[in-house]
Amino acid sequence: MRNSADAAAQMACGAARCEEVIAALEEAIRRQPADALRLYQLGLCYGGGCRAHSLTSPLMAAEYLKRALNQASAGGLLRASILDALGNTRIRCGDRQRDAALRDAIACHTEASGIYRAAGNFDDWARTQFNLGNSCCELSEATGEDHWGEAVSHYEKALEVRTRKRDPERYAAVLENLGTAYRRLPGTASAENVKKAIACYRLALRACPQATHPARNAALENNLGNAFLSMPATAGVAAGRNARLALWHFNHALRIQAAGKHECAYGITQYNRAQAYLRLAGSRGRNAEAALDCLEDAYAVFDQCGERRYAELAKKQLAQIGRGP
């Protein structure tokens, strides 16, 4: 640290007194308003990246990070770090123009990625590729635009560095999201894309065994169930087989999630499980009744968790089938 204000900030940070860190950094910036490093540090502090505190404000974080960016040297690693943080902060700002925030984040992470790669910082490069994939997926969801292919490309690049041997947990995280991007790819080769998704989820499961990663394991089982339900309709026998495979995976996820029966993830699995039962229902009343029971359970969980959008989906389907919550 370069002066007493910096020393005070360092001591307060070590003691987790974030408000004091912010005060000390603001005092330092008053004396040197063009100091990119301090502006960056202040942006991080307002972002609450280390811990939540009373002054946490993504909007303030974004403002200081933008100021830092204006002062940072082109092509330098500090600029890459600022861009990285600004991209993450724009996503967290929660403004109404979600698509604009995501496009800003993509621009930030793209520039940061280029700097990291040029400098040989491949771990940071892989992280920005992962973030770019996530932003492309979110942008596709938010706008209805097709950015799934871009997401696939970014995730595959991240896997050049995030290998099972080097980092099994991050490797599994990339594979999980890559599987979902494959599953959502539009086009005539949808069956092949779903098969690729299934392969990704299965590889991720091998890297994250249930004993050590129960929550991720359950999420992957849920994704596998959704993948089998996403398989394009073919002959009735094949469709029924895919629905039964989906049920097998949903049931496995539920066994893991049983301890958190009132959590949203449990409700999502029950909702998805209902869709598999409905595929199998036909004239068999038992499957139809099982689907209704799953939907009622899902509705109750979503209502309790405050997930109104999901609760309305379950309620609407219950009404269509003929049983209200």
C-alpha cells in the first residue's frame, strides 16, 4: 500500500470491515482520482464479491469499474481484470434492460479473454470463456435470439483448460452447461444434439460423484431426465422408452433431494417428473394420477419458495388436466 489511507484499507479488509475499506479507498481516490488500481479495488468492494455488507451496490460497483477502465492501459492485465469484474457486475445489476446488460457483459468478457490469452493466462482465459458461454445462454433465454451455438463454442474452448485431471469440479460445471447448450441448439440435427447433451451430462456425473457433490449430482440427473424428454418424437415405443429413462433420472434426483424437500430444486424435479408421467399416461390412469400428484407437490413447493412463475406453470397445467391446487 502506498500511503496511510491504503494501509488503513488493507487493515480493515483483513478484519472484514468492508465499510471502512470503502471509506479509506474513497479518501485515497479523492487525492488521486485517476488511480485505476484503487478505482478497481473500490468497484470490487462495492460489488460485495468477498462478502455481503451494508454498502453493497452493483450499480456503484459498475460506476467505479467504468472509471477504472477509462484510466487503465490498453492491453494490460489490470484492464483485463477490470473488464472481467465489470462484465460480472453488469449481469448482477438487475436493471430492466436485461438484454443490454448481457450484451455489455459479453463485450467486456470478450476483450478480457483476448488479453488473458495473449498474456498466456490460460486459467483466466478459460474462466472468461465459461462466463461468455453463460451470458450467451442467458441472452438466448432473455431475447429469444439464437446464441446457443456461440455458447457451445465458448464452453468447448473452456474445456481446453478445465480438464477432469486439473479441476474436476469446474470441468463438470462446464460440461453441465455445455450439455444444456447442446440440448437447446435449434436445427434439423436435434436428435444428435440431444445425444451430445446426454454424453456431456454423463461425463460430468463421473467427475462429480454423489457422495461428494450431492447437489450437482442431483442437478445433472435432472438435466439427463430433461434431455431424454427433449429427444424428438419418433415411434411410440421409442418415445415411451425415453419417457421411462427420464423418469429413472428424475427419481434418482429426488432421492438425493429428499433431505431438502421444500427447496425449489425439489419442486423443479417434481414438475419435470410430471411431464414424463404425462408422456406415459395414454389410457393408463395410474400414470396420469402420478403426474397430478407430482404437479401438486411442485406447486406447493414453488408457492412456499416464492417462485411465482413456476407456481403459475404448475397451477395452469393442473387446471388443464382437471385438478386445481
